[in-house]
Amino acid sequence: MTDSTDLEQLNAPPPTPSGLLVIDKPVRITSMGVCSAIRRRLRAGGAPKRIKVGHCGTLDPRATGVLVVMVGKATKHCQSLMGTLKCYRTEIDLLHISTTDDLEGDLVEVSVFRAPSLEEINEACNKLVGTIMQTPPAYSAMKVGGQRAYKLAREGKKVHLEPRPVVIDSIEVLSYAWPMLTLDIVCGKGTYIRSLGRDIGASLGAGGVLTALRRTAVGSYTIDQATPLDDLPDQLEQSDLMPIQLDQ
């Protein structure tokens, strides 16, 4: 004979999935778009309709790489993980400037007296290591008067963003062949790599447009652990999620 407690247990909904996914974000999709795609897969796997899904640090649509996505109760740890170090590999065109500081905007070629030397580039990068004041790009998600800066910029309105402190732990020059510069960057929360590329170029009397950006790590979560979004199963369940590592 089955009592009422047993019936309640049989009819109870399955536990809400909780954990994280390390995604290798593809180009031309927003970070929230990745979260939406994961939410659909979780629902297909039996998760509740209102399951919480959030990411730990936005990547621009043109950027690729590590996007840590939290699911269920794990979303309460998003802010903690956002505060960890992040690693990027980026390519910068020193011959152009752009309204967006990347290839999304209109490119304008700058007049350069001479190509900077590798020694000058290393010196410019070293000057930006440490706690610096950085002005975010006009086309960014920063809020101005309650509105996103990029929305105002797209409407042709002048956007004024105040410089703010960010921490740059290291900048390593991987390759340089005028006008293209490739860097590895380790930095803290809130850093705009587009702004860093712009400022490096400006200090050299050159341009500074990001042509590629790939995040290779968020805290202890690295690109080697990341799964391309398209490689995820159509139905995600608890067994597909990783446990949270808080000792970042």
C-alpha cells in the first residue's frame, strides 16, 4: 500500500539543475544569447520554465572564448566569479581608429609618422600595467543617465563616460608586424580590452582597433575546459553541469 507521503514523492517535480557550464562563445552572438540557448536546452531536459541562467562577465558579440554560465542556485555566485582575473588574447590594428574601437564601427586610417619599434610598444604596454584610469568605449553597456551608452551612441548622441580605475596585471607582446599587434592580457573586473587597444595606440601616436578578441580564462576556468555552444546536447540535465569552484 502506498501512503500519501510516497505519492507526494512520486509526483514531485525533479530537482532544479544547479551548477555551471564553461562555454567557448562563438562570434556574433551576445553573452545573453548564449544564456538563452542554454535555458532552452535545460527546459528540454525537464528543468522548470523559470530556471535561472546567468553569465559571469560579458563578452562582446565579436569576441569569442570562455563564458562561464551559472545555472539554478549557482547564479548567486556570479558576482564572486566576476571579480576573478581574466585572460585575453587580442589582435590590434595600429593603422586605424574606429567609432567603436573595434571592427563594428567605421574605420578611419590614421597618419603615422613612422611605425613604432617593438621596444616602444613594450614600453607603452608596460606603462598600462597596474591600477590605471580607463575610459570605457562610447559603444559599451555602461549606463549614462539610466540608458546604455551604446544605444545613445547609435542614435548619434554624444556620450561622455568618466574614466574609472581598472587593474591590469600583465600585458605580453606575442607578435608584432606593422600594423598588426598581438597581445596576451591578464586583468581584473571591468576592464575594456577595446579601450586598452585604443590607449596603447594613442600613446604611440598611432591607431588602435581591435580586430580579434578571445578570452582564454575566467579565474581557474580555462579555454581547455570550454565546450563550443553548438556541441552542447539538445537536452541539458544536472549530469551535464560542473560543480562550482570557489577557490579561484
